Amino acid sequence: MSTKIHMAVRGLGCPVRFTLTAGQKGDAPQADALIEGLPADIIMADTAYDSNHLRNAIADKGAVAVIPNNPSSARKYPLDKHLYAQRHLIECCFSKLKQFRRVATRFEKTAENYLAVVTIAATMLWIR
């Protein structure tokens, strides 16, 4: 079974919350659980998270959504490209997690064990 990690990252690139889903699950529906209760002025995501529901949830938090428009989306939203350039911190966080061999190779046989390994790796990133 393929798995996918969805992650919320703080300003300096450390993970604060993540979920593990089946690989075929959509990205945008997972975002609500990631941002719920987290204080934020700006919420960045990639195109896969572009949905009106998520944009409304971000606006309800009083935060700014920095999400590129999905090409198939009917409504187009402005994108602050200078803020979006900082999204590399999220990608760097994924790269740091993948430095842990068990995370990168998905060696664990169950999703529960894989989530435990990702949790340990994320904790190690905070300790560093």
C-alpha cells in the first residue's frame, strides 16, 4: 500500500503536525486537520491543496492563504510570489526527514509503525 505524509511546518522548517494517508487520498481534504488549532498569519501549500473550502478555512482563522491556483480551477486567486518563495522550507523539511533511512525507504510494514518512525524522525529534527 502506498502512503503519503501531509505536514504542517513552522517558520524555520520544523514539523509541528503531520498525518499519514493512503497514497490515493487527495491532499486538500487532509489540510483541515493540519491547520486546526494552529496559530498562523500565513498558510502556504502547493497547488494540490487549492480548494475553496481550505481557502475559506484559512480566511476564518484570519490568516493569508499562499496557495498557487490549480489550473483546472474556475476562480483564480492572487499569489504573493515573494511569500511563496519561502515554501522551500517545507520541501527542506521533507528532505531532512528523508535523511532518516527508515523514513525514506518506508521499510515499515504497517502504517502505524511507519507513522511512529516519522514521529521519531520529526522529534530528532526538533532536537537538532
